Amino acid sequence: MNKRDTEIIKGVLSGNGFSFSDKEEDADIILFNTCSVRQHAEERVFGKMGMFIKQKESNPNLILGVIGCMAKFYGKDLFKKLPGLDIICSPGNIHNLKNDLEEVMSKKESISDIKDTILYDKYNCLSIRDSKISAWVSIMEGCENFCSYCVVPYTRGKEISRSLKDILNEVKYLVNEGFKEITLLGQNVNSYSCNGSNFIDLLKLINDKTNIKRIRFTTSHPKDTSSKLFKAMSDLDKVCPHLHLPLQSGSDKILKFMNRKYTSSKYKCLIDNLRKIYPECNITTDIIVGFPTETDKDFRNTYDLMKQIKFDSSFIFKYSPRIKTKAFELEDDVTNSKKKERNNKLLELQNDISFCKNKKYVNKKINVLVEARTNKKIHTKQGSKSLKNYIGRSLDNRLIFLKGSKGLVGKEVEAKIIKATPHTLIAIESNG
Ligand code: SAH
Ligand code: SF4
């Protein structure tokens, strides 16, 4: 979501008298697009911003801004926390940034733009996207699930879905621009709802009415995920075989404290159904370790469930207490070293599982969408010097390093896997 917002911010500012600098030292304006999900990310912003504020002593014209979730979360208090800050702007107002900056420059006063205005104004702005091949498309904003650890409902506001027509038009525009793949974005895409249409209707519409080659989506919440979705994924030819389905914990006690609204057995049932309906689907997850009151037994339940399910990959986070959330009222009673230990155990388990799964691809041929050239050296026995190094993704979202002929960026190619690591596959373009 934040990366998508950054693309919009770049679009809003470019061509409006602003240009981008590769080096912080050369910049007249420094904007941080921030995330509040974990405290560590916020601490880094405070640290770096503090440093830039010091630089203002020697360069008083330097303009400093905090954009995104931290702006919404702390509001005007940020001016007290970071005296010298010039601008704060919430995620819903980034389409105003050009005007905000001009006001700061002309009035020489700080401004706050945190009262969200009309929904989706920002999506009507031209963006500068990171990739020319694969694009994020926001289908909804906000979240009202109030998982007890999570700050998103306080930073991104109420859940609102974008209209089918707007989404469809954006995808058609992207196809015209040469994009091959889209990822539909929302905090909880399965609860997409607009004028009687649901998420499956949206998937069908994009699948049938556009020429995009690959459709992905993230994130799904287990409470709103059902066999209907799995069936649709399997039936719709452009929807890729990958589901990111955050588990968060394998302990029913912790899941209840987290307000996740499912049990570990309900989750396992979903996975069993998915594998029955769509066996080739890659399944990834998010896990939080060290949630308040998590005992060794609770952790064991998570470990055992992960061992049973065998996710293709997972993101593992150490619990980070966030002000305003329900869980903040609970004592953060799992020590940091315990969190680290549990984090490492899960990482080790996941590494073994991922490696095992990736090794099964060796000597197989798969379809790869080539996203970019890479400087990473790819060593292959077959490696002829004339071949180029590329990075791409398989249909099921595995990261592929590929050696192939000239001009492959943006193309779907057949590739033979010659080596596996826990997190990547190494491939060589195959000529049939
Ligand atoms: N809407 C998505 C993603 C939310 S944020 C979802 O429902 O899954 C991405 C991930 O960050 C979450 O899945 C969760 O695992 C993690 N996360 C959120 N808040 C956290 C916190 N306070 N401490 C540690 N991890 C957290
Ligand atoms: Fe946060 Fe839960 Fe909403 Fe995801 S579903 S954004 S974890 S509150």
C-alpha cells in the first residue's frame, strides 16, 4: 500500500516543477512516506528526521515532510515530536501534495493536511510506477477488522471499496501501457463490496474483460475466504496460483486475543479445501511471535501447525506494541530475547520447508514473466557469455533468476530450473 502511495506521490510531484534526486544531500525537499505497523519503522523515521532537522540549521530552506500512516496516526503532535518539520500529509490526501508544498514554500509556515478528503481522488492522479511490467492496483482502502495488535484501522480509516468501473478502467489503461501483470491491493480484499458486486465478481470481470496476462491479489483474511474463492481462482485462467493468507498464530487462545475470528482448525480446514480444489496453488502467510501471554505451548502450536501446513514461504514478525490498539492494554510480557528465539525457530523451519519445495522444481520447465535485467551474476554450466541476467516470477509467485537471450523484459518465457535455493530458483531460458 505504501509503495503504491509512493508511486502516486512521485506522479503528483513530477512535471509540476519538482524533480527527484538520488542523493539526500542534494535535495531541497525531503519527504518520508511512512508506515506505522511496527514501532521499529517509526523509530527509524524519528531518527532520520531528527538528523535532517539538525541540517536545517545550516540550510534553513530545506523542507521536511512526513507523509502517510505516521502523519495520520500522530496528527499535529508530530510538530511537537519533530520541531522543524514543515509538512504532514495523511495517506488520503497525497493528491494535494503539490499544493501543500507550494503553500509551505510561499508562506514559510508549516502545514498539516490530515483531514481526509474525497475518496480516491488520489487514484485519479497519474503515477510513476516502479515497474513497467507489473502494477499494483488498489481496490479498496482502510480496514475495520480491528485485529487487536494492528494500527491500520487507525491510520487508514474505514473500509471503502473502489467502483468496479474505476478498477476496470485502470487495468485497461495499464494493459494499453504495456503492463502484463496486476496485483489487486487491499487490507482485506475478500471483503471487497461495491453496488452488490463482491471480490469474486471483480476477479471475473478483470479476467474476462481485459487483456492483462496475470492477476494477483493481496491480502486475504481467513474469516472472509471460502471454497468459492478457491474455485474461482482455479477456474479463471489469468488469476495466478498464489494465495497469501495470514495465519498470525496457531494457538486458539492467542487468535482469540488477536480478534482474528477463526480458530487454528478452521484455518487448517481452509488450507485442506484449497489444496483439494487447487493443488498447484502456492500458499504464503504472516505470523506474529511473542504476542502478549504467548507461552511456550502457544508457540509450539504455531510451530506444529506450520510444520503440518508447509507454507511455501512466510513473513515472521516479532510482536510490536502499538498505542491505541486493544493489545496495547495487555502487558508486553514476552521478552525480546524470547521473541527473537521464536522468530529464529520459525525462520529455520520455513527455510527448510521452502528449500525442500523449491528443490522439486529442479529440471522442470516453468513459465516466467521477466520483470527486469539484474546485475546479479547467474552461474550456469550451460552459461554462454552472450546470455543476459534477468529477474522474474513464476505463475505461483516464486522469484526466478534467469539467464536468457536479449530483450526478454516484459515477456513470458519457458525456462528450465537448474538450481534451487530456499528463496529463489535459478533458471535458463529453454528453447522448447
Ligand atoms: N491487512 C493485512 C496486512 C496487515 S499488516 C492482513 O490482515 O494480514 C502486515 C502484517 O504485519 C500482518 O499480517 C501482521 O502479521 C503484521 N503486524 C501487524 N501489526 C503488527 C504488530 N503490532 N506487531 C508485529 N507484527 C504486526
Ligand atoms: Fe490489520 Fe487485521 Fe485489518 Fe489486516 S485485517 S489490516 S491485520 S486490522
